[in-house]
Amino acid sequence: MAQGHKTGGRTRGTPNRASIATWERIERDTDPIGFLSSVLKGEPLEASPTKQGEEPVTVTPTLDQRLTAASQLSRWMPPPPRVRPLALDLPKMSQPQDMVAVMAFVMGAMASGEITPDEAKAVAEVVELQRRAIETQDLEQRIAALERSKA
């Protein structure tokens, strides 16, 4: 036998005990996020014996496996919501003049801490869109009235 030639051990392509334990745990629990979380925490995993007659073995995840679990978990984690739904009892908005009262209400809610400045800005943008829509409708009605008076 040549020097440096390794004999024995697992045959090429045979998974090691840690891999077998990982696959069995995923199949058993069918909770990959929970599994990755336990690997990340370094919790020991019970591995089935690779040979008949052997006792089950407890395997502790290595640092590399824990870092890989952290990487996988970060891919599966949903991003935090950017906005939260707001429930504000805004004053009536039917004329452009009503927008002053609405904006005063929004500013008061922001000043009291009921909503954040970013949320106040978002509400103000919606109020501005409403103002434009009301103004456009008002202008259309005026133009129609002028056209009827000329005819």
C-alpha cells in the first residue's frame, strides 16, 4: 500500500452523522425554521446510528454549522413591516378649505405622539391628493357652468 493512502472510513458520498441528524430532524419536525433556530443556538441533535446495532449519538452543531444556520434563517425571515395601519378620526374633507382643519388635526396627533412624523407626512400626502381631487372636480363644475351660460 502506498504511503499516504487512506483506507477504511466512509465511502465517498456517504453522509456523516451530523448530516444524517440534520436530515432526520428536518423530516421529523417538518419545521425548518425551528430546526435552524435550534442549530443556531447550538442545541445538541440526536443522530440515528449509521450502522445497525449502534446506539443513537448526540451531535452538537459546529460553529460553521451554526453560522450557516444563521445565514439560512436571515434569508427566510420576512422584513419588518414598513408601515403600520393608522386609524385616525379625521375631520370631514369635502372642500379645499376643510384641508386646513385636517392638517391641524394631523399636526396635533403628531405633536401628542399618537403618530410619528413619518406617518404624519404620509397622511399629509393623502390629504393633499384629496385636496387636488376636490379642486379638480370644482374646476370642472365651474367650466361646465361657464360653457352652459355661453350657450
